Amino acid sequence: MDESEKENKLDAVEIVVKDIVSVDTTDKKSEAYKSNSYAAKKTVAQGMMDVALITANANQLRYLIEYQRESSTFYLILSLIIISLFLQVAVGISLIFKGRFDIKGQSKSIQARKINNYVVIGVFLITIINIFIAAFSISVPGLSTVP
């Protein structure tokens, strides 16, 4: 290699090094990615809570049908559990659609906010209904599932 080739290679390396050094570390894309990652994790966590609540309500429904069929509040609790399960399925479907929206896009962001508001209202209603289910549930003293 002659001197001119070495100088050209050194110039090329120097240009690459300057480009690497001048990278902006406060890039807005990384901040958007972090917020999108948080939003996605939040949606998944809401979905997991919804699944846990559906499981709890299904268990309450089974208990109600097996042990409290003669209760005076049987039909009230049964209807509240069915309404709660219906709302939970609706919230779960809304979370799926909410997770599909691109948070960065302006037109889709409005839709995502609307769905998020519906999810919040749904979760509030589910909470209130489950409080009433717990309040009206009758536990029979001395009833044990262990023989």
C-alpha cells in the first residue's frame, strides 16, 4: 500500500468516527418507543387483571349454583355475575383493539383515547357490580367442602 491509499483509508475511518460521535442521544424516537412500550405493558397488565377477574367471577357463579340455589338473593347475584362477566368480556375485547392502535399516529390516537375511556368506565362498573355481588352473597356458616 502506498501513502495515498493509507491516507484515504484514514480519512474514511475519520469520517465514520465523526458520524458515530455526532449521534444525537436525545432522539425523540427513543422517547416515543419508551412511552409506547409502557402503554403496551399497561394494556397487557390490564388484560391479565381482566382474566383474573373473569376467573374469580366464574368461580363465584359455580359456588352460587352449587351451594346457594335456595338463597333469597340467588337471582339478584346471578344477574349481577352475568352482567359482570359480560362487561369483562367487553373490556377484554376493547383492550385487544386498544393494543392494536398505533399510539404515535394522530388519527388513531383519538380512537385509542376513546377506547381507553370506555375501558376505564367498564372497569369502574365491573368494580361496583363486584362490590354488590360480595355484599349480597350469603355464606352459610359451618359449610365446608372438606368431608
